[in-house]
Amino acid sequence: MSDENTGTPAPHQVPHGHTPAAGHGAPVPPAEPHPSRWGRVDDEGNVYVRTADGERAVGVWQAGSPEEGLLHYARRFDDLRTEVELLGTRLASGAGDPKHALATATQLRESLPTAAVVGDLAALSARIDQIVAHAETALATAKQEREEARAAAVGRKQALAEEAEKIAAESVQWKAAGDRLRAILDEWKTIKGVDRKTDDELWKRFSKAREAFNRRRGSHFAELDKQRAAAKARKEELIAEAEALADSTDWGPTAGRYKELMTEWKAAGRAPKEADDALWQRFRAAQDTFFSRRSATFSERDAEFAANATRKEELLAEAEKIDPGANLDAAKAQLRRIQEQWDEIGKVPRERIRELDGRLKAVQDRIREVEDSQWRRSDPEAQARAAQFRERVEQFEAQAAKARAAGDERRAKKAEEQAAQWREWMQAAEQAVADR
């Protein structure tokens, strides 16, 4: 290469002998030595660069002194080195494309054996080798990251497809499941980096699952509509019966039937939403009509029963003053009159029945006890039984005295024992008559 008669101004002296650091930072300005360390210009103007394999001609310089020629080719070397360092810096910072950097560095390395420059070609070659290695490592890392990202993307889409298939097969939470399938679709669209074949296969799985869910959901709601139509018809039948019973005065059986109707209403299920509330209002209105009438009737009856209870309390106050011990016949007559009036008064509140009847029964029991006591005291059989026992005592006592007079002590003792036994019986019989 020749720069003869090019008119290029003589370049200033540019240091070029510094070997760049092994790192990936910004280029560091080289220091001495003079470019003559790396090349020379002979007497005829030929420019040589020294390499590990010996000198190599890089051009001809006749535009000035040999020193100016060396400086010119050294500047070319520095320009080349700067290009290499900029390439390395961009790659190290992450701003550069590793693929482009590798191609450029490889091209520079291939052109280096013929480059028309004077400088430390071995150091520059080593620097280019570092950049090539760095670019290859970055490419390998990027490839691995892409593979990992692809694997993650594939895994995520597989997981989404499996979730969709599970929803399609099992879920009956129709709204929540439908919302989830839409969310899966939205997420699916954001997942990139899956190869086309795999992506198509996974999409077919997801799409099939979504269609299966939609069919199952559609069947469910079609059946639900059918059930709700049947429920509507059944509830209308129940309403007709409830309305027919609304004017009944057969309070107990009708109230029981309304309870049964309520059970049947719940068992009928839900009618269509727009009709269910209106049906319920009709059914409830019929119930309310009946129970309001019954409540009014029961209120009147309760008032009557309360008044009856007051009247019976007045009779009880009179009955509880009766003294059967003073005059039993008068007491019995007074009680009969009170009982007749009691029956004429009629019913009282249910919760008062036991209390009031118990108080009247206590009066009856008191009169009956006095009557029974008088009868026992006048019972001829009891008195006769006591006299008989007394006679037997006297007989055995006479036998004992006769035997003892005859000197028969054994017979006398036996007769006395028999007399003692009959005496006990006699005393018991007399006590029984007295207690009456």
C-alpha cells in the first residue's frame, strides 16, 4: 500500500505501543514506546511491521520522513485498536449485540494478518480473541436463557392447559370457572417464545378444554331452565291450594296443611328469577290471610278464657274456705254447687288448667278425707273384729288360770302365750278404729 502523493498532512505522533487491559472497560490511551518498536521504514520508503513470524510489508511512504511514515501507520493501528475497544466496551456493557460483535470481531481477526498498520498486532490479536470468546460466551448464555425461557413458557402453557382441562372436567362453579378460563386466555396471549409446533399442540388442548366446558355449562343451564319451568308450574299449583284454604275456619288441620305446603314449596326448587319473587308473594299473601284470621279468632278466645279463669279463681276462693270438719253434709253440698258453676264457666287458658283444677281437687280431697275418716270410725265390721279379739283374750286368760289352779304349769304358760298374741291383735284392731 502506498500513501505517496496523497496530499495527506503528516500525522502527529500517536503513541501505540500499549497493550490494552484484559478487562472490558473503555479504551485506555496507550503509552510509549515509540512505534519504531513495532515497525520500520527502509531507505526506499517501504514500511514494515514486526510480527511473531517476522517482518511484513504494509505499505510505502514517500510523503515525508521515515518517522512520519511510521507515525502514520501507527495512527492507523490506533484507529483499528479503538474500533476493537469500542466493540469490546459495547459488548461488556450489554448494549452490543453478541452476534454482531462476534461477526465483527471475527472479521477483524481475519483481516489482521493483512492490515496496513504498525503496532502491537499480537496484543491486538489477543484482545480480539478475548472479544470473540466473550461474544461466544454471551451467545451461549443468550441461547441458554432463550431455551430456559422457552422451557418456562412451554411449562406455563402446559400448566394452563392442564388447569383448563381440569376445569372442563370437574368444575360446577360456572361463573368462577368461566372467569378463570378467560383469565387463562389473557395470560396465554402474553406468553411468548414457544416454538410454533408446540404452541399449536398446547393451544389445541386449551381450546378443546374450553369448548368442553362451554358445552357442559350450556347443558347445565338448559337443564336448569327445564327444572325452573317445572318448579314454576308446581308452585302455581301450591298457590292455588293455599288461596283456596285462606278462608278456612278449620284452624288446626288448615294450619297443619299450610305447614306441609311450605315444605312442598321449598322442595319444588327455584322458578325463573323474574317469576320466583312474584310467586312467593302470592303464596305468602294466602298464608297471611289465613293466619291473620286465626290470630284474630284466637285473640277473642284468649280473652274469653282469661275471663273464665278469673271467675274460677273466685269460685276457688269460696271453695277453699269450706270447713268439712264443722259440717260435712253442708260442705259436700257447697262443693257440688261450686262444681256445677265451675263446669258452666267453660274453658280457661291452657297454661292455667293444671293450676286451677289442682286447687279444686285439693278441696275435693280434703272433704273426701273427712268423709272417709267418719266412715271408718263408724264401721261395724271393724268394731266387731276388735270385740272378737277381746273375747279370745279372755278365753285364753281363763284357761291359764284354771290350769295353774290344777297345778299344770305347762298348760298355764301355753295359754298365757296365746292370750298375749290375741291381745296384740286386739290392740291393733282397736287402734285402727280409733284412728278413723
